[in-house]
Amino acid sequence: MAGGATIYDVADLAGVSPATVSRVLKRSCLIGEEARGKVLRAARKVGYAPKRVRRQRDRSILNVKLILPRHESGLKRLFYDFSELVDGLREGLAPCEMNLMTEVARRGFDPFPHKKGGDIDAFVFAFQRPAERVVREIRERGASLVVLNRALRGVPHVSCDNRDGMRQLARHLAERGVRGGVLFLGYQGIEDVFAERLAGFVEGAWECEIRFDPDRQVICFRSPEEVGRAEIERVLREKITTIICVNDVLAAVVLQKLQALGVAVPGEVKITGFDDSPVRSLLCPELTTVSMPVAGLAREAGKQLQAVLVDQEDFPASVLLGGRLLPGGTT
């Protein structure tokens, strides 16, 4: 029967109506989990292969759920612009229309909390990695998913080229005469980004002959708020002249602590960030950073989802977008 199986064969084996089979294959939320599982098992057993039908772009309305990271700290919310994220998704999916739902990821997150809440075509996880359980459930329901600026094996993702961005920063600092006295700061909860950016700076420092030992010149805090007066006094005591922060949020905290102690920036200590976050516009002097193209990441994710959902193409495993060095007054 394999190769020529129909929905009627699936219905007979599952003991349900052809209409129920059709609803399951269209990922309708009106079908219960028991019936859905019965139909999917029967479809696999008879070798049913649904026909891949292309939608028309200008007539398609895609239901997309955007999952945002949960931050207890108000400061961490300033590392990206929500409007750039939404606008980028809409541009990437155009000319398809998008019904956008947003939700904050919480412990025990359920991607399909409401049985009658409508069908979700795709999930976009912004700046976080979904749990394996969540990925499995989304795929079992036949929806697509993509992760922004985080890596998870087997899950398509669109990321900023963190390593290249840090190499750009290293070259910039070398041009400003930096040869040593460097400290790299990060914090927990963004381990994959921290590791990539640190690796990029190590590469850039080596290329530019900046003395830097990642075993001795790196500090990882529990959160940006953990940076205290004692840590800044250590910087002054050990004659650190350049601080590389994993992102703009942490750089903003360090800059304020230095200024409170009367340290001249960039005269005594240079500081860099990463992401070109909204917080950058609040700082004086303006922070030297690297742009994380939030709109670009979302736009590329939208384009790839459109290719999968409308044109029936495959989503590439990984897409990297370059950031751009933005020199500021802190270097």
C-alpha cells in the first residue's frame, strides 16, 4: 500500500472518518490528542505521504507565535527593540500576511495551551533555546520553528556572527593603541553567546597582537546587577585599561560604576559592548559596540519560514548575519 495510500486508508486503519484524518493532517486544534495520535500512527503504518501543495504568497495568511525571553531584571529587557523584531518578521514574510501572537516563555511553557486557540503555522523563539520537550511537541503537531541568535542542535536558527563582531572590536582597539591590560566580562544565562563572543575576541586579540589570557582575564557574573564597587576597584588596582563587555547591558552597568568612582572613560579605561541595544542611547559617552541586526535576524527568519510554509522548501540548519562595528566615545 506504501506510496499509493490515501486518507481513506488511514481513516480505515485508525477507525475515524476521512474528515478527521484531513483535520489532523492540517494540524487543526479541534482534534483531541488521542485521535491525533491514532491518525498519525496509522498514516505512518500505511506509508501515507501528503501531497505538497504550494500556497499562493499574496493570498496566504500565516499564524506565527513569537516567544519572547522572560527577564526578571528590567535592565535585561533593554538589550533589543521589540518593534524591530516584529517589523523584521512582517517584512520577511511579505507578501504573505501574518497573524502574530506573542508570549513570554515561562517554566513549563506549553506551545499549544488552548485546544480551540487556532492553528499555529510557525514558532519563532527570540534570544532563547526552547526545551527539547517543546521542540518535540511542535514538530509532532506539524508546525515549523526557528530560533533567533541561539543555537540548538537539530533546530534551524538565524544568528548574529558573534565571533566576527568581536574580531572587529579587537581590530578597532588595536588601532586605538590597545596592546594589553584587557578584561573580558560576561554573566550567566547567555552561555552560548558568551562563549562565541569570547572565542571571537581571543581570535581577534591574537591576530592584532593584543596580550590576552582567557584563563586569567575573564570574569563571569551571575547577572549584570552583580557588578559592584569591589569589582570596579579591582579593575583600578590591577591597572586594567580596557574592558570588553559581552553586551551593551553589562557595559552600561560598568560605565556607570566607573563614572561614580570618578574614572575617566576613555581616558583611563576604555569600554566596549555588543548588540547596539536601546540602552546605548542612554549612555554618555556613547558606547562603542557592534550591531546585532535584530530586524535582519527576524527578516531572515520570516523569509525562511515563508520558503518552508509557502514554497515547500527546506529551512537551512543555520544562517549567520554579520554585525557592524559602531565606534563610540568610550574608546
